[in-house]
Amino acid sequence: MTGELEGRVAVVTGAAGGIGREFVSGLLGAGAKVAALDIDGGRLGELAAAHQADAAAGRLVTLPADIARWAECEAAVGRVRERLGGPDILVNNGAVGMGVIRADHMTKLVAIDEIEPEVWDRFVAVNFSGAWYMTRASVGGMLDRGWGRIVNVTTSFFTMLRGRFHPYGPAKSGLEAMSAGHAAEFAGRGVTVNVVVPGGPTDTPMVPPESGIDRALMVRPAAMVPPVLWLCSAEGAGWTGHRYVAGNWDAALDPAAAAEGCRAPIAWPDLAQSPVWPGGKPPE
Ligand SMILES: NC(=O)c1ccc[n+]([C@@H]2O[C@H](COP(=O)([O-])OP(=O)(O)OC[C@H]3O[C@@H](n4cnc5c(N)ncnc54)[C@H](O)[C@@H]3O)[C@@H](O)[C@H]2O)c1
């Protein structure tokens, strides 16, 4: 993969987090220029320090931004365009986790009356609308150039549907559905949209120590990188509208076989087959 993304510009949101920094390293390693967005300016500084040579060479740009705000997303993508070009690749990875509500949310699940309405709104704004804002700001250029890769990080269906894991689960299921819709909307125009998930609890700050889970048994954050690089590669060009479970990626296989091994349908396509529709069929 070294050098395969030479000339491409990638934007990663939540870039200072556990999985985000792995995306940044992986994309830089594959030759892309990277714009790293995060709300946490201090940790973005640490990220730049860890990639000092790339930052000094202008191959890595760090941009503090709150993806819950359209104006900040639009401005950030404008700055990426000016400083690096593109963007060609967008990894919608930034999110807030249930630790914002309570650190022991995994052993003692969260009830509806523990969620303040403004906390609900914040989760929806960051974990769902943020990805739409970033896509809205970036996709026009991708469609004009006929080349784009959008990767949305959602979560396991178990997490989306389980009780007492709100607002995280429902906000992520919105992002999953949006990914399916955008894959269909941009199909055949050179812009692919896929979901990549770890497949289970992953060893990042999003899972607090109070979770009670043995960290050695969690998915490694670096496991998320190979499916994303594969989706951005020439081989991945034909694949849109799928989800990839990174924890099932088998590095012993060649990348195409590994991708096949962890590919699953995006969202709920089987449930969308037979709407009750006047005249029989909805317009495509
Ligand atoms: N860790 C897990 O177990 C797990 C499991 C499934 C999916 N995920 C998903 O993986 C992705 C990465 O999460 P992680 O585990 O690395 O967590 P993390 O908490 O380490 O990273 C999340 C990053 O998003 C940033 N962020 C939060 N709000 C933001 C905002 N408004 N604007 C910009 N940036 C913002 C945070 O500052 C942080 O750096 C998330 O989408 C998460 O939902 C994580």
C-alpha cells in the first residue's frame, strides 16, 4: 500500500482519538496528505508532534474544529482545499461515547431519565449530523473530479439496538442508514461510501477503565486501518454500500480476500425490499 495514495488528500475527523490517530498514520504511510480534524486542540498538537516530519513537510495539517457545527465543517474543508487540495478521502470517525454520561455505563446501563435533552442533542449533532456536514462540505469536489472515498465509522448492530445505550446507539444507526443512502446517491460517479466498524469494544479512551472489560481482549485500534486503506486502493474502487468488520480482517490473506472475509451488507437492505407503494414501485 506504500505510496498508493500519493497525490490524494484525506480528511480524518476525531483524528486525535484512539482510532483516529491510527487512521492518520496509516493514510500518511500510504502516501496521502492528511488533514486531521478534532475538537481537542491539545491532542491535535500531540499528534502533530508524533508526525513532526510530515507536519513540517506540509503533508499533515491539524485543524481544531467542532463537527457538530456546520459553519466549522464548511470552514475546515475550505482550509483543507486551500492548503492541501482535495479532499479526496473523508473518514467520518469523530464521535462522543457514553462515558460522557457515566464512566460505568457498561456495567450499569444508562436509563432515559439520566439523559439530559441537551446531551441527547449533542450526541445526535456530533455522531450523526457531523458526518453529514463533513460529507456535504466535501462531496461536491469529489463528484466533480469523479473520484472520492467516504468511510463512515458506525458501530455494531448490537450496540445500535440494545436497550439503555442511548443516545450513542440510535445516533450511530442514523449514520448507518445515511451511509446506505449516500452510497446509492453517489453510485456510478466515482465516489464510494462504506461503513467500517471494529466489531466490538476497542482499546481507546472511548471505553473507560470502569467498563470492566479486559483491555487485552479488546479490538486493537490499528485493526481499523487495513479495511480503510483497501477501500481507498484501486482494488476497492468497485465496492460501495457495504460495511466492513475490522475485527474480522485476516492479515494472513491477501487484501482482497481479507476484505471479502469481513464484508457485510450496509444497514438493513433486506427490510427495504417491499414498501407498500402506490403504483407498485418507488422511483430510484
Ligand atoms: N472504542 C470502541 O469501542 C468503538 C466501538 C465501535 C465504534 N467506535 C467508533 O470509533 C470511532 C473512533 O472512536 P475511538 O474509540 O477512537 O474514541 P476516542 O474517544 O478515542 O476518539 C474520538 C475522537 O473524536 C473527537 N471528537 C469528539 N467530539 C468531537 C467534535 N464535536 N468534533 C470533532 N471531534 C470530536 C474526540 O476529541 C476524540 O479525539 C468513533 O466513531 C466511535 O464511535 C468505537
